Amino acid sequence: MTYKAKMIIDKSYKISEVNPRIYGSFIEQLGRAVYGGIYEPTHTSADEDGFRQDVMELVKELNVPIIRYPGGNMVSAYNWEDGVGPKESRPKRLDLAWGSLETNQVGTNEFATWAKKVEAEVMMAVNLGTRGIDAARNLVEYCNHPGGTYWSDLRKEHGFHEPHQIKVWCLGNEMDGPWQIGMKTAYEYGRLAAETAKAMKLVDPTIELVSCGSSGSGMATFPEWEAQTLEHTYEYADYISLHQYYGNRDGDTANYLANTLDMDNFIKTVIATCDYMKAKKRSKKTMQLSFDEWNVWFHSNEQDKEVEPWSVAPPLLEDIYTFEDAILVGSMLNTLLKHSDRVKMACMAQLVNVIAPIMTETGGGIWKQTIFYPYYYTSVYGRGTALHSIVDSPKYDSKDFTDVPYLDQSVVFNEEKEELVIFAVNRNLDDTLLVDVDIRSFEGYDLVEHVVLENDDPKAINTIHSEQVKPHNRRDSSVENGTLTAVLPKLSWNMLRLKKGEK
Ligand code: AHR
């Protein structure tokens, strides 16, 4: 059976310019993300600094503009001073967040060096779990002050003459979470974050700060946490963070794919809470959103319980993603794009080996997970102006959601390149969705490619030996008389790219 949907796209229905930072990612000092992931001095592809060039190539392919570091949960008991200076004298520490041994062979300077090589900005998180104002302001001075002071001269002594000029800083991580070392009440966090922010901005007034929002939409304290913490941090922070992971634990694909309705609602509630605080404070500033942890995370939960405690770089959080995970990831990216007027940064969590689009074998090869593909295409082609579209789609109900549209989409117009890009998911597990897209204001535009991720098996995976889930091109969609007829196969992620005067 074929289902039918309609869309209207118009150049003047603008949401916002897309901030490229929404295609950010995350490297935590956790599992094999750093050691055996981005850094492996004995690997055949290692460069002069010990970084795997095969990994760098794929990170660059993804066009990742900003990368969060060093955590995550890990940062809440981290002493940044352990990770700078001569490598041979760096202490080994218990990483309490993940039960591993941290050798500190990679720290702030190494990460900043790596980020430069992959052409990404660093988003640095400070420890507001076990530490506070002093450690944070010293780190800003170490990273960003030009010289002539204790911490900036120490950076020079460590071989980094020029400041790293790190713009974006996270005021702690998930401080509402009972699992967090040094978890805080909203009041405790709000006060500490505000005073830390004040000191950090005194050191470098050009930095941008992210106040910790809730660890997920399911937290009992959401959205009261946002309201209470912003009471203190509104004046100093530029963004509030959102984190969210989904999983298909009960094997209900239709319900699983509807989770972006929750994500959408999460974003809307955070915006409403921020705007309430703006009104309450009579502020001129609009708080922006940093969705700085999002992804699918559940496959590795059980196997992680078997990992030997206090090992160095153990294989933790190594989810092997399925085809249906890639569809949800595509939808999550659509949701970020549809909120690009307020979501100005986002980080797919994470980037290499740990719940990641890129996997490596320590001492071996590299491969792309299923989720690599929607991330790649949206990051590379989803740049320009996000457009609001009018959608009329058949719907379904699932265990947790009602009125779930089969068609999930986002639209980006790149005026400079004269390119219109539609990212579309067909959530229907059994049937094709035929979408009539009225592209009224895009006269002379034609379809140049229709890239599709489709597979008969929702649980299909990629491994280093076989790539079952990879994109291919379809030729059954076309443009005629100002209408694009898009054929979206059952359970598929699609990119339809149109250009002016081209076939
Ligand atoms: O990304 C994995 C973990 O998820 C992060 O360390 C933490 O912030 C979140 O709970």
C-alpha cells in the first residue's frame, strides 16, 4: 500500500539561519574515545603527535564544527592540572564516574591540538562537582590569556606559546543527576555556577557560557531545575544545556521512532521556561539552547556491567547501531533543525568508539556505524536557512505517543549555492510514502540527488567486515510544474537535494 502526504515549502517561511555549531559532537575521556580512538601513538596511521590520521579523516568528513571535552560525567571529579605538562610526570587517577584508570596522557593541550587538526572548535567543560570557581578561572587563564601571568606562562612553558582561545565553556555537567560526583540541588548549582561564570568572564569577557539544564526530559526535577537555576545564572550564561538519549529496549520500533515528539516537547518546554525567566527578570537577553548531548544509547548497557574495574581505556558504551537507530538519529537532526531559531549548538554524543558514529579497532582498522550517514549528510548539506514547511501527513498512534506523523522532515535553503535540501523520514514500517511537495517559490529548481538509507531489516548493523547499512541513490522522485513528487520507501531516511537549473 502507498500512503500519501503533502508539503508546502516557501522561501519566505524562514525559521532561522542554521548555526553550524548544531552539528557539533563530543569526546569524553571515557572508554576508548581518546585512547585507541583519537589517540594511539603506536598505530600505523599515527601522526607526530600520536593522533590516528584515519580517525581524523572521518571526523573531517563529518564536518564537525565544535567538539565538547573532557566530559561528561568524567569532568565532575577531574583535575585539569593532571593533564598538562610533561607526560611522564602526569598522575594516574581513578576515574570515579566510569570506574576506569585515567593515565592523563591526553589533556587540555593535546585535545586543543587535535581539535585544530580536525578544524573544530573546542567546547570545554569545567568541574563543578568536586571543584569550583578557582579551578575554573585558572583553566580559562591557562587556555585563553596571552601571557605574563602564572597560568598563561605555565601554558607557554608547556610548549603552547599561543593561547587556545576557547570560546565556549560548559558550567559543569548534568549537575541534577544522582549519578554525578558532587550532584547539587538547583539552588546549590545555580549559586555556584553564577559565581564561577562571573569569575570566568572576568578572566576573559569574550567567552560564551552554558548553564546546566536537566539531564533529560524524564528527570523528576525537570523543568523546575531550569527555572530555579536560571534564577541565578540567567545574567551570566548564554545558553542552557539539554541532554537526551533514547533506546528501543522493548523492541517496539513504531514507538521508538516516535521519540522525537518527546524531544520536540523537551525543547519547547525549555524555551518556555527560559522565556518565563526573561520576562520575570525584565531581561533583554534571550537564552539560547545548547543540546550538547543527544543520541541513541542502550545497546551496551548490559555488557558494560562486565567490564573489569580500574582498567585503562576499557571498551565502554560501545553501542553497535542498527538501521532503525540511524532513522531515529536522522529524525533527531530534523528536530534540531526545526528549532534552529533557539537551538544554536548541539553535540552528537559521542564521536569515536563511545556511543559513536565512528568505530576503531585498537591497533586495527576503522569503520562507519549506521548513524554516521544521517549525521554526515545533514552536517554537510544542512547549512543555510532552515525553512518552516506546512505538512499534511497520515498519522499513527504508538504505546507512548498519539498522532505521530509518518512523515518527519526538515528543510534547509542555501541561497548562496541555490540549493534546497529536504531531509525526510518515512516512519511507516510497511509502506511507501508518496509526498507531493509544493515548491512554489523555487522556480527552475530540479532534483539533483535523492539519497536514501533503506533496509528490509530494522536491526541490520555495520561492522568492520561488512557494511549492511549504507546510502544509495534512487531515481523514482521527480519535479514537474513546481511540484516535487518524492517517493519515500518504507522505514527510510532520505535526502532530496534540489538545485537551480540543474539535473
Ligand atoms: O555521553 C555519556 C554520558 O551521558 C556523559 O558522560 C554524561 O554527561 C551523560 O549522562
